[in-house]
Amino acid sequence: MSEKYTLDLTFHRDALLGLLRAVIAHEGQLTHDDFTRLTRAHPRPDGSGLYSRPQLVEAYRAFAGQDGLPPLDEAVLVKLRRKPMRTMSGVTPVTVLTKPFPCPGECIFCPNDIRMPKSYLADEPGAQRAEQNSFDPYLQTYTRLLTYQSMAHPTDKIEVIILGGTWSFYPETYQIWFVKRIFDALHDFGRGIDRRAEVWQHIKAQSQFHPDAPKPNVTVQGLTLERTYNQVVQQIYAEELRRSRELAREVARGDVPRSPVDEYATWEELEAAHRENETAACRVVGLVIETRPDHISAEEVLRVRRLGCTKVQIGFQSLNEVVLRKNRRGHTVQKTAEAVALLRRAGFKIHAHWMPNLYGSDPEQDVQDYLKLFNDPRFCPDELKVYPCSLIESAELMQYYEKGLWRPYTHDELLEVLVRAFTHTPEYCRLTRVIRDIPSTDIVVGNQLTNFRQIVDDTMRKRGLRSGDIRAREIRHDRVGIEELKQDIVWYSTSTSEEAFIQYITEDRRIAAFLRLSLPHEPHSPITPELAGCAIIREVHVYGQSLGIGEVREGKAQHAGLGKQLIERAADLAQSRGYARLAVISAIGTREYYRKRGFYEDGLYQVRPLGNSDMLISTAAKDVNA
């Protein structure tokens, strides 16, 4: 528990007990106004103000079952929970950033904040948390879990989201170490072990990323761009980069012992951490990295899968060749299509980034570009972040703005683009974010409204329109009976497969659960031998407030058997289409779940036989060997 939340519970006991009883007696979810009213009625006895929710959570955990309070009950914690939307989608997201590092891209719209990994800004909330924790994966993960715990959110089902620069461009040893240290933090937190002091001790002695270390007094100005981001980063972090490379060589030779912050780990060590996580208290139910289309190859796809990755965020930005070239994106539309095909063949969830208002585009071109995302079978992303281009002072785009070659869309122009985009978003796609969380102080010109999604939703409602995307349809905190749900399938074709989006929905098409089933066009020519003859489950997701592993609550979609029913429907569909086996790109922490449903380990996946599988698998193996 953070020091700013911790209280002398003995001194505050009576006041806290009174406040807790009032909270428990309150019917329904506790709104901000409700909580303020109750805390004012039960102020701190020392006259120092009002209690916070994290302090009340701490007190309830300490006093549960005493003085008339009920035993520790998740329903009470849910009532006390701050920002319940954070885990409303069924999992608890933990975002960590990699360190500043050279980037292979030269995009003119990209910020050049040398304090951050490429494309991120030091004022963004997630970036601030990363900098405060010296970009260390263990510290970032552990402190984020503590925050969730203090806000009464569950911490047993974690989606790890690794952001920063181009993941595929970082050294492999750094990647393995980074992921392993995330797992180390999860395991320590689940066991009640806190090694942060040890980590900080080594960081202070070894890293220039320590918060007390001198900050680089260097900036990149977009108007002049005398030096690039890469040139500056390589200069000011030269010793950090050199030491990291040298250490990797020394440790690999066994010449030196390792400290917790030494950026080196082996595949064997990571795989041991994976095995531990299968039954850990804090399990990874999804692991996400972000990269560029031109850094995706068959080898890269299988390597990130070996890391435990299940989803890839990939920067499409545009599907217009002229726009890509004008913005010096560094890859073609065809390269994006090839990257998506490789990822889909390996079963990954595909989370695309798309940017309207890029240099060389206009509102009508953007609308047509958006339609192509889903009308062209080479793309069809599962999730999408829509990031309208904003002008940042460190970006080269400043030069184009000053010359009158680029301008930001007006409020109405951007609104019309997004309304038309939302209207044409298919039900199988989730619009995870609209407008990047960039502080308005960093934006020279362009949209500064962070609630633009709400503005779009309100405009659509007034026009009698509705977005069909997943996020707009989630049941969230609503109570729903199984008898209210029906199974529905959205079919669509891609360049490599026939896709079935199997969903449980209400009469008005709100979504409680879904499964993404990929039926490859060429199942006997897989990207890796263990997928021979396989249909692939790419995702199973049950919506509603995240519940603990094994926990059941009446009226909630989670743990109501929807996932199991979706898997059985997928197995029936795959068998009816003649597939030998059903594979799943399972996260490390979901392996036990799938084992209980007939799946077993085979290489980088878990698989389950279907029908006359012996004959089909034999045929598939011959095709692969050929």
C-alpha cells in the first residue's frame, strides 16, 4: 500500500468503522457524489480532512469480519472500487513502457521526445509512471498492481501491454529480460513479496534513468530538426546502450553475476517463469507488444509468440500509398497486408493503429481509407485505435505546418470523419481508443478534446445512428441472465482465412462474450508445424466486471459458462469444416483453463483433436514435410 494511502488504523478505527457501515448499507454502486456525502458525514477525527477510497479499502481489508462488518466480500470491494471502468472489460490491464531507444522509423508526424521511447511524450500518464519507475519492468508492474489493489480492483487476471518505440527493434536479450521481469513482479506481488528496494538500489548505482540522475538538457525541435531523435538518443544514452550490450556479452559468457536490473535473461529462464505463472496468484491472460509492419516476418511472429505474446499492436496509420510516402512512413500498404497475413496465420489478435488528418490526406480520403480497413480482406483488424494527427512541437510536421502544407481538421471536419467511421465499424472490431491521451499543453494545433469519442457517440445518437463496435455494445456492469442471451455468428473473409466471430448477445445486440475462430484457407501449409490441419481460436473473451479466478456472482457474465460454450461451438464448426484439430493461441495464465477443456501443449500452442483426427493429422504432416 502506498504511503499516501496508509493510515494508523488503530487511531482511526472508530471513524472508519462508522464510514464502512454506512457504505455497506448504501444500496447500489457508490457514485462520486455518494462517497463524498458519506465521507463528509464521517470525517477524520484529527480534523485533517476526509478519507479516500483507497484508505477505506485498506480499512475494510483489515477490519472485515470484526465489529459487525461482514467477512471479506468482493461485493463490498466492488462498491468501494475507484474507476470501475478500468476492469469492466473482464481483465485488469497493466501497461509498461520500454526505455528510450533508437527507432527505425522516420515518420514526420511522430514526436521526438528524447526522454521517452519513440512516439511517446513525457507528459502522458503512462509515460510519467514509466519515468518515475526508471523504465524498469519490475517496478512499473509492481507499482501498478499496488495501485489497482488500493482501488479495490482484482489483480489475478492481468493483460500486460508493452508499449514504446518499435518492440521488434530492441535487442532480443532485452526483450526476454523485460518480459521475464514483468512475470517476476506478478509472482512476487501474488506472494506478498516486495523486492522494489533491492531493484532501486541497483538502479541508483547503475542507471542514468534513476529519477535523481541528471536529466538530459537536450531537445529536438521539429522546425529545425538539426539532429534526429536517434542521433540524440544514441549520444545522451551512449553509456547506457554500451553497458547494456557489453553486459549481455559478459553474462552470456558467465564472466559476471547479474543484478535485477541487468538487461539479460535466457529463453530457459523466461520459460521457467511462464510455467510458474500457469498457476500463480497473478496470471497473465494476455500479452501485447507493438511494432511496425516492416518488422514483421515469419521468424519474428514465432519469436514474439515464444515470449508469450497473444496480441500485436501494429501501426497501419494509413492504407493510402501516397499518404504513407509523403509522411515517410517507411513501408507500403502491401507490407502491411503481408504483416497482417503472417500474424493471422499464427493466430494473433490484430490491434491496428489508424491516423486520420495525416499530411497529404483530407476528410473524404480518410473516410474511404477507413472503409478499406474492413472492406479489403487483407486487413480486417480485430481492434483499432483511432489517433487523429496532432501537431507536436518536436515533430518534423511543424515544418509542413509553417509552410502551409498541412493543417489540422476543424472540429466539424474531424467529427464527420469519425461519425462516418463509427457507423461503418463491423461488430467483430473493438474501437479501443479514439484520440490519444496527449496533454493539451503538448499540442500546438489540432483537437485537444480528450472526450471526442463521447462527442461522436452523442452526435450519432441525435442522428439515430449507432456504432456496432464491441466497446459500444459491452454489457459492462449490467446484470444479465443467461436466458436473455442468444448465440450469433458474424462471418467474414480475410486473405488467409474464413473468420467466425461467435458472440453471445442480448436482444438489442449488447455483447456478453465472444470467440474469434479462424478457419485457414490452407490448413496444411501452416506457419509452424504444430498448426498443421488446425482451425485456430484467436481469442475468447467474456465481458463484465472482472471477477477473481473461480469466483461466481449471480447475474454476471463472467464464470457463467459462456466461454466453455463458445469453445464447444468453435469445435463443432471446425470439425464440420473438416479440420483435424482445434488450436488456441493461449496466454500463459490461461493454459490451465484450456487443459480443463481438452487441450494439450503442442509447441507454441495448445491443441485439441477433432473427429477423425489421426488420419487428418497424418495428411497434414505429409504436406508440411513436403
